[in-house]
Amino acid sequence: MEDWETLRSFFPHNWEEMASQTDALKGLRKDTTPEDSLRTLRLPVGCGYSLRETVTRAKRATLV
């Protein structure tokens, strides 16, 4: 969790608003927050997990 807070400290304070304005969140599931989606995305990108492993880990962390 503290790694996530460190990563978020590099984002602009209004990153969610910017993502919405640029349609970066287009197609986002209605029951998922932008933060949860970004946390899920960092698993395959930052950790090198397969998509199958990403889904498993995201479900365990209740991100999806």
C-alpha cells in the first residue's frame, strides 16, 4: 500500500479529472473507480505479471 501512495505522489493533484477530460477513462466499468483501474494496470506493467495473474491478484485485493 505504501508503494501505491509513493507512486500517486508523482501524479498531478487533479489526475482523475484530467483522465476524464481526455477520455482516458472511456469504457471504464461503472463499478470500478479510476484509482482501482490504475492500481490494476500497474500489475502487468510494473510487476510483469501475466493478465491471468493480474486478474487473480486484483480479485484478491477487491480491485475488480
